[in-house]
Amino acid sequence: MMHTLNTQRNMRIHFVVAFFAMLLALFLDLSKLELILLFFSIVLVVAAELFNTAIEAVVDLVTHDYHPLAKIAKDVAAAAVLLTAVHAVIVGFFVFSDKLFPLQLRHWQTTGWMAFYVAFIPLGLLLLLSISWRAYVRFKRNHT
């Protein structure tokens, strides 16, 4: 863990964000379930970053030259970190939004809060599909 904190800028960013999220959780009246979800999301991101660092180290140990399979290994590991970070942001939004903006959310719930979900879910799916498509196109281009 210390090696990753000392060498990986993104791990330091994850820790700072996690620290402030947990600090904010101390001041808000979160339920046990909300705290568990928040903590689980933090652990998931940190674990993904640790695996990413380990995979990058092994790939660098095996070859210092460019190799398409080495690039795939590193890119897929980085994508796992991105996916867990997006998950953590979504969980954080749902955990903290009610506590930080209670009046606005009550208003949205009565006047079309469902519209937010209708917009949010397709946008998230579109983002995942576009990332997947771009990765697929690059993979095909490198293997033809």
C-alpha cells in the first residue's frame, strides 16, 4: 500500500477524496447502510488501484518494449480503476445528495425527480458503451 501511495498520483487522489468523503460522513446523519456503501466503494477503488499498480509492475518486469498485449493488460487494469471510481462517484452522489440538498431533492421528488433517473441512467450507459466501442475499435485496428 505504501509503495502505491508513494509512486501513484491517482492513489493519492483516491485517498484524499476518500478522506473528505469519510469526514463528511461523520458530520451528516448517515444510516448504517449508507456508511457501508460508502466504505465499500472506497475499498473497491483502492483495491482496483492496487491491482492496477501490480499489473503495471509485472508488465514492466516482463518487457520494456512496446507490445500490444502489454498495452491491453495495462489499459484493462486502468479501465477497472475507472469503473470503480465512477461507481464510487455514483454511490457518493446518492448517499450525500439527500443530506446536502434536502429541500431541492424534496422538490424534485414531487415535480419530476424521475426525469433525473431517466436522463442519468441512459447517459451512464452511453458513456460505458462509447468507452467499450472505442476499446473494441482500437483492439481490432491493432490486430489486423
